[in-house]
Amino acid sequence: MNIENLIKTKEKDLKDIFENLEEISYINSKKVLDAFHEYNLSELHFTQTTGYGYGDIGREIIEKIYSHIFKSEDALVRNQFVSGSHALSVALFAILRPNDTLLSITGLPYDTLHEVIGINENKSSLKSYNINYEQIDLINNDFDYNKIKETLTTKKIKLIEIQRSRGYSERKAISIDSLEKVIKFIKEIDKNVIIMVDNCYCEFVGTKEPIEVGADICVGSLIKNLGGGIAPNGAYIVGKKELIELCGERLTLPGEGKEVGPTLGINKLILEGLYLAPNVVKESLKLNILTSYILEYLGYEVEPKYNSTHSDIVLTIKFKKEDLLIKFTEGIQKGSAIDAHITPIPAPMPGYKDKIIMASGSFTQGSSIELSCDGPLRPPYIAYMQGSLTYNYGKLGLIEALNKIINN
């Protein structure tokens, strides 16, 4: 089968969907540019601080810009965050206290949070500080409203965690409309419960973000959507000022909080990445939709379908066979920019119980907004594909992956 001809034929059918993505990208681009103009962003904000990082005007402007974009009271945007999971951990430890209860209403959180929470034993977990954990699973990809109401009316819950993206599960991502509905429902029962949203992979996919629909705090990574493939590391937390202050003091130390944290020359990269992010997310979604359309045509189960509403940049492909998952991942690596000559092999990874196979030939290690594909080696052998800095580079990677599973 000639893969390039197949792609050329199929992408003609996607013109209207791609045009809609252009409109979303335009709205989000305006949002970013308006924030830059609101705070008179200048070259002087690219300067760096070292040591304690006192008086870093660039860092302060970045956090004001993030607050403006997310419509939040405050923001914490730092290169001291190692990852999105680190930022989530900081937020949880900042807000929760001994004997408090954390409730997840999207089922089991992402694998890297299991030891943070204490689902898997760890002497440094929330559980080790006598912080309780409960979860409510989704029902047919929707919230279990009856169970949520029962839990909130019979138990004292301090914080509810909602993970929008699917992690290594088979469920769908949580749309902004579903998020708004459940937040309204929760606040009518208990207006004081804190709602925290894990927004990783979801920024700029639509035109609204979680704070706009009632979330109290929202967390994400800069080596995913909002870094635009430029930010070399970092994460953000946005939300209510009192909560951001707690997070700042957990990240650094009580009494200093947000006032310290050297930027070490990263300000320009964070800002430039944010500037490019609406377009990069659009390009990533275009590749996601093309891949979904073609693989469904070839008989594979995919989620989301090409013509469905997309709530994150992740596409799942159910291969059902270990060798197909491995071959597809090998093809993505072969079509990557960096380390294309290396063949990925399944291996243990920190924070995961199963061996993971991962293709990530990216300029930034672990960058999920660059073309990547990964999955745990467990039935039904699902590939989780996301990212692509440009549609054309992503398409070239897809050609390699399809050749691996069709023509080999």
C-alpha cells in the first residue's frame, strides 16, 4: 500500500475540520497577544536572575500574563517545576493537611501520582502524612453525579481533583462543557470544597480554560501545550490567590514563596513558547485528526474519532497486539527529528508499574507537544500518540509509523 497516496486522499476530506481548528487557534492567539499588550511586554523582561532570584521583573510579568490568559487571580509559572506531575504534587501538599481528604472524581489518577498520593506505598506520600484518599470512577465517560452527591453530603472533602486527560486509561478526555457542569453541581452542594484541575494536554484545544468555568486551581506542564516546543522545562499553577500563595511557599519556603526563584535565562523561552502555543496545538490536533481518520479506515479502534470534539491533544490507538504497538512506536521514532536512528525498546520507567515503550525524538527530553508516542506493555496494547510542532513534520512521522505496521 502506498501510504503517501492514502494520506493525500484522506486529508482532502478533513478540510472543514481543519478550518475550525484555525478559528480556535486565532481566538487563542488573540488571547495571548492581548495579555502581552496588557502588561507592555518588552525585551527587558527577557533578562535573567541567579541565586535567590529577587526582583525578577520578567518572572513577575510572565505570571501576570498567565493570570490574564486563564482569567485567574494569580499564577505560579516556574522553571523550578520538574514536570506537570511535580506541580500537581506541590499543589496537593500545599493545600492538604493531616486528616484532610482528597477525592478524585475521574477515577484513578495518572500513574506518576500514585506514589504521591500513597496508592502505591511511599514514605513521602500524602498518605504518610495521614491525608486520606478516595476516588469515584466515571460511568460511561461521564461523572457519577449520584456518588459525588452522596460523598459530599456524608463526608468532609477538602479537595476534589479532576484529571481532564485520560492518562494511561481507555476513557475519554473531559470536555470543558462537562467540567463546567460538574463544577456547578459540586459547588451547589459544598461551596467551600476546593476543585483542582489537572489540565495537562488540554490547553488551547478549545477557547475556554478551567478557571473560567469555576475551578479554584488549575495545573499544567510547560513541556506540553503551553511551552510551544520552546520552553525547556517548567510548569504552571493558576487559580485563587490564597491557593497560589500556598503553592509558592511549598515550592520554595514559607515566608518567601513567590518572591524567590531564579529564572536563569528562561524567561524569553517561556514567553516565546507561549506565543507559539496556539499554532503548535492546532498543528498537533491536525495530525491527531488525520491519524485518527486513517487508522479507523484501516480497521483500528481510535479515540477520539476524527470528527469528534477534541478535549486534549492525545489520540489512543488500540492495537490489541504487542508487536503492533511496538512497531508503530518504532515508526514514530524513525520519523522524529532527534535520535531517529535509535530503536525504542520497552523498559521500566520511574512512576510506572508496567514496562513502557516510548518514542520521543524531541528537542526537549520528554516533551509531549513534540511528536511522541508511548504506551504500557499491557493488554489491550494501546498507543498514546500526541504532539507535533508542525503538521508536515508530524505527517512524515506518521508515514514511517504506518509503513511499519502495514508494509513490514
